[in-house]
Amino acid sequence: MQLIPAKCPDCGADIKIPEGSTQLVCEFCGGNILVTDLLGSTSVMQNCMTLAYSAIENGNYKDAYDHFNRAIEIDMKNPNAWFGKAVCTGMTGKFSDDVFGKMINLFENAFNYAAADKQFSLKKNAAAEIVKVFRKTSKMILFAIELNSFKVDYEYTKTINDELSKLKETVIKTVQKAQEYDPANKEVTALLYEVISGRFFTPDKEEPRENIDSAGNKPVTAEINPSPLAITEQKNTSHVSSAGSIKKGGCSMVLIILILVMASTGLLLGLFHL
């Protein structure tokens, strides 16, 4: 018997719907689920939703987005399709396109079209999904911030600074929205502390390690480079000036070329497509 992957509308857990079933009980929360409420009442709608959930199960959020969007075109009042589209938007959008603001708007559409008795559970599920989105995208956000820490003198610097400031503000507002959806979610509370305190936007720095040599001499502090991007050659006579510009030479020159190429191709200015 074929099993159709889906999401429980009550708890957000991954579930499997036996093909041909009209209703089932979620093994995680015990909620009664009507298949037509979850997948839609028409065969075309059910096919779109089934393909969308299958794509998510395989980590293919771009295809899932297209299937959810097709489902909305068939029935714009399908809250589960709006909810799925919101998740896929957060997982695949461009930071420079206010992706997180769009994600929240799509979640709000899902709440508005959901039955009154389903809105509470949908909001709890949305809060949990927002945490997943930021945990997945955190490395890309940090990468954007670290690249910007190199004060290379080129015309895109101010624009990138402005974009990063907007990105940080949007992250904070989005996580605050998640806490509004589910104040009891501890993962949301922890993430909110991280973004407000600034820890979320700071790469983890490894603490210096103390080593004792074979002769028993005093500890020697191992120098740890706090940034994987800040690669320098000790023998290279080039250095970073007081104005923060990186001069030619060795790895520093390679880094400048890399950043300029990314900027010229729109990758850095677009703040990366996930």
C-alpha cells in the first residue's frame, strides 16, 4: 500500500496517509485528520498537495513551492497550501527580497483561511517552522556578515551595509512574530535571545587552547584565527591598512578578487540565493 507523506495540521509532525484513506488519527498528537481537509477535495488538488509534501520530504523546497503554488491557484482558500508555501519561501528565498517578511505574510494567509478551531495549532506549527528556517539559513547569514567585515574599497560597500542592517532587523521582527504565535515554545525563546543579544549574528570563536610541551614548560597559548575567511600569510609583506583596505599580496589579493567577482555577478549584492 502506498503511503502519502504529509504534515499533521494539529501538531506539524510528519505523517503518512495510506492511499485511499479518508481519515486517520495522528500517532503523535492523537488528532483526527480528514484527508480532504489536509489535501483538498478534488483529485487535482490532492495530487498537487501530495507532490508538494513528497518534495519537502526529499528536501526539495523549490519543487514543493511550485506544487503548493499550483494548489493555491486551484483553491486559494486552502490554508495548508498557504502554510506550505510559507515554509518553502523561508527555505529558498533571497535575503535581499525580504524573504522573511514574505514568509510571515503567507503564514497569515494560512491563518485567515483556516477554520477557527485550527488557527491556534497552525500558529504553533508556524512558530516551530520559523525556528527551523533560521537554523538552516544561519550559516548563510553569517557568511554574508563575515564577507562584509572586509572593508574593501569598492562602490558596493555602502549598499551591502544597508542590506545587512535591514536583514538583521527583519530577522529580529520575524522571530518576535514567532514568539507571538507560540509564547510557550522554548526554542523560539532561545532564538529570540540570540538575535536580540546579537549572538546569532556573530560567528562562534574557538577558545584558545593551552598546551604543555614534553619538557613540562608553562602552557603555550595556541593562536586561533577567529575567522575562517581572514587568511593571511605570515611571510607576506602586505598588510591591512588603518583605513581597513586590503592591499595586494598572497591570499589577501585572492580574497579581494573573489569578493569583487561575487559583487559583479550580483551574488554578494543579492545576499545569496539559498
